[in-house]
Amino acid sequence: MHELKMKYQGKKMAPAFNAFHTFLFTPNETTHGGTHVKAADDLKRTMNTVIMALIPVLLFSMFNAGYQHYAAIDAANGTPRSLSFFENFLTWDNFWIGIIKVLPLVVVSYGVGLIVEFIFAVIKGHEVEEGYLVTGMLVPLIVPVDTPLWMLAVAVVFGVVIGKEVFGGTGMNILNPALTIRAFLFFAYPTWMSGDKVWVHGAVERAGGPDAISGETILGSLAQNAEVSYSVSDMFFGFIPGSVGETSTLLILIGGLFLIFSKIASWRIMLSAVIGSLVMGLIFNQVVEMGWITETSKFYGLMSFEFWKHLIVGGLAFGIVYMATDPVTGSQTNRGKWIYGFFIGFISVMIRVFNPAYPEGVFLAILLMNVFAPTIDHYVVQANVKRRMKRFKNAVVLPKDTDGKAEELKVETV
Amino acid sequence: MALLSKKDANLIKDPLADNNPITIQVLGICSALAITAELKASVVMAIAVMFVLGVGNVVISAMRNIIPSKIRIIVQLIVVATLVIVVDQVLKAFAYPLSKTLSVFVGLIITNCIIMGRFEAFALGNGLWRSFLDGIGNSLGYGIILVIVGFFRELLGSGTLFGFPVLGDPIEKTGLYSIGYENNGFMIIPPAALIVVGIIIWVQRSRNPALVEEN
């Protein structure tokens, strides 16, 4: 590898070889300029930490893909199965479905995405950036399990080129690339991205036949005012149908805590997004309680859904922990993060309830707030400047009659 | 070029590429987004704009010495409005379904910035023949982008071109559809046109870096 790298040094293909080299070995270059900061948490380390936080989710999702498949078949045969973690969840049969359905998604997402990254690095003559490592892992986790692989490939090309490279590559993008990919899939191929079939493996192929099985998510059933048969613990631990990796709130919570303690993700965004969604959920609950809508209303199912349960079904938790906290597309200022996160939660739940066609409003809410993040930051910074200017003026105008007061002012202006 | 002098030929050639009304001057975007979901509508729209702009430029150019400059915008509006109504009526008479698809956008040719822009910038200061060529050139430049965008959007979004199924039948699962291909619903909605236009702008500017704006 070293030899290859040396051989191609300065040539057009150099970035490609350098990328493989730095991925496998410590770079053999040192910085040349004057001052530089030495820190362990470089881009590669940051990305790897996020991927580590995603591994449990991925493993769980592989088992869950199989479990949901067999559970749906049992349910269709009239023998609803009860969950027993070791007997019918953690089995090879389930894991096998995960391997043949989930692993190809991961491979395609990484393969196609990295090819695009390499092509752009070679054309532009910069180094291949690590930015896709996380995106490539997020993408397979936020699509339905039966997504055709070529669709995923098309969407990844679109997302990486339009969502990221046109803005100048990693760190320059306005929109979260993984969510751009998800949004592209949603609008391009709605039949594969929504509805009551796609969430469980096999439900699409079997549709209409004698062995048809249901693939409805909880939010989907609620949007049709149907009964939900899953218990709260099922929802929390993730034994429910949904996009590949979004179901297990517990593992997402663990991943989120891991990210917070390693200081990769912002706890402010996560906390405020949770608050935002709870507030919106509470408002809707109140509307139901006041009797402003009747049971025949098409919003009844989702509006009467207890407010805290919004956090444990659907992609809200996953979106808050892994998507909203993206340091590139989110707000940068601390106060901005509170506002940004709050509106993500608030709007997510609002979209869920008011537009039954998009029960997964989370990705739309996050994309929308991505767009507004720089604006929020701008006003936060402006407000800060204004406040300090005011403080500065006061400090000058006030008479300095006593020592104590002068000292006080000094402290304030520093 | 015996027919046109070099200067005149440039009036037609420039707007086609290096001074394209859509990709360089970024005018007339709204109609480019709205009606390009089908190739047929794009072509008809291009022809309609060509008629309005070609004739309108000549009319304005002929009147350029007698229009008081204070009311020139009103005069221009009247000329465009007259021509647009003619186009609209012709479409309604001879191609009713098409005029349904184009709906309000034929009427909105009036507000197409390209037309008023050319009246102001060119026809008011140039002779009849040159104004005519300029009108044709700019509407061709507009039309060519419309057709390119329409081509990709119809091909990828509906799998047809001019309404003919070129990729097979999505319901019978023939042609490309037999191997699992599906139409891209995203291309049908207007934001896709914005992205396609953006890609054209990107390609054009990376081929000719002189076009990249300073910022």
C-alpha cells in the first residue's frame, strides 16, 4: 500500500490511493506549517464514534427484520405469536433474514456512496473525506427493509452529489445527506417508501395472494384510526415494524448517551427536540380532551395517541439522536441549538398528526430545520452582539462614584 | 453565412449557449419549472414564446421612436398581452387538451421576464431585423433548456417521450419494467425541474469557467 501511494504521488489518482492508505495505516506525513493543534478527536475518530453508536442498532435491526417477517406470517395464519426474547427473537432464522435483506442495503449504500466520493475527489483533486462513513451507515437504517437495491443506489448517487458535493463536499452541505437520500426515495418511489406493506420483509411480494401478510407500522394504523396491538414495552425495546434501524428506542437511547458522553453529539439538541415533541403531543392530547374533535375525525387516532409515546414509535428517536445532531447541518450556537432542536420535535409530531400521508414527518422536519439553522445562528449571534453593545454602553454612561460599583461594572463588561 | 452577417448570427447563437436566458441570466425560471413535466408541453411552450418574443420584438422595435419613455412599460405590456391572447386562443381552438395542461402558464407568458427584458434591453434600441433575430435567438435559448429539462423529466418520470412509452409498459411490465425498473415520481414534481436546471447550469459552467460569477 505504501508503495502504491508513493508511486501515484502527485498523479491524478493519488487521492484514491491516499484514502485507502489512511484508512488502513497511520499517515506517514507530518504537518509542515508553523503552529498546529494536535487533537485525538479528528474527523476520522468522530465518524468512527458515531458508527460505533450505530452498531447495536444495526445488529438489532437484523434480528428484528426476521422477527417481524415471521411474526407477520404467524399473525396472518391466525396464531399471533408472543415474544420470547431468546426463543423466537435471537434466532439464526431471524438473523439470516437480516443478513440477506439488511446487509445488502449496507453494502450498496457504502459501495455506491464511496465510489461517488472517490470520483469527486479525483476530479477535484482533494483528499477523499470521511464524511460518507456515517451517512453510509445511516442510510440503510432509515429505509424500509424491502427497498430495491437499485433504488437505493440511485438515491445514494443523488443524495451524495446534490446533497453534498455540489455544495463543496463534507462540511459544506446545507442538508443532511442521509436525509436527502431518504427524501429522494420517498418522493421518487412512494409505493416502496410508504403504505402498509413495505415495513415487513415479504409483505410486498405476498400482497394480494393467499399468504398475504400485514406490514403496517403503528403510526400507519393510528392514521387510519385502527387499534394498535403492540404493548408499550414492544415499542420501547423495538419489536415493532418500521424502517430498518429506527425501531429500538432503547438501543438508540444507549447510542445517544454514548454520543453525549463522548461529546460528539449535542445534548442540547437532543433534549430540546424531546421537549418539542412532548409539547406538541401534549397540545394534541389537550385538543382531544377538550372534545374539540370527535372520534370520527381522521386525526383522532394520532391526536389521542399519548404524547410521550410519540417518542418511542416511528423514526423520531432515531432522527433526534443521529440526524438532528449532525454538527454540519445543525445550529452551531448553544442558544440556536435549543431553538433548532425544539422545532424539530415540534414540527415532527405536527406533520405526523396533520398529514397522515407522511406519518414519518421526522425527516421532513429535520430537513426543514437544516435549512433554517444558519438563520437561527445568525439571529442568535446578532442578539448576542446587541446585548453586549448595550452592556458596553451602560458601562460607559454610568457614573463611577463608588469603588464597589465600578468593580461590578468591570466584572460585567469583561 | 451569406444569409446573416456575423454580427447578426451572434444574435441567434449567443443566447443558445453563453448568454442563455435561463441558465446564465436566470430568467423565465417559473415556467421552466411548471410545464416541463412533459416534453410536448415544453415544445409547445417554446414555440409560443418564440412567436410572442419574435413578433413582439419587431413591433416594439417599429414603435421605438414614437413610444414616450415614461409609459413604455405599459406599451410593452399591451403588446405582450395581445400576442399572448392570440397564442392562447389558437391553442384553445386547435389543441384544446394541450392548452389544458399548459393552463395558466400560457397567460403567464406575459410575466415571463425574458420577454420584457428583451423589449427593454434590445428592441427599444435596435432595428427591425436585428430585433427579430434577437427575439428568435433568445426564445430558442429558452426553448432548448425547456426541451432538455422536459426530455429528462418525461423520460425518467413517466417513461415516455411525447407520450409514447419508450421504456415499456409499467402496468404490463414489459421492456425495462420487466426487470424491476420503476418510474421516478420525484421527476414529475416541479422541484425536480429546479434540480435538472441546476445540473445544466453546473455542467455548462464547468465546461466554460469564464461564466462563473464572482462573488
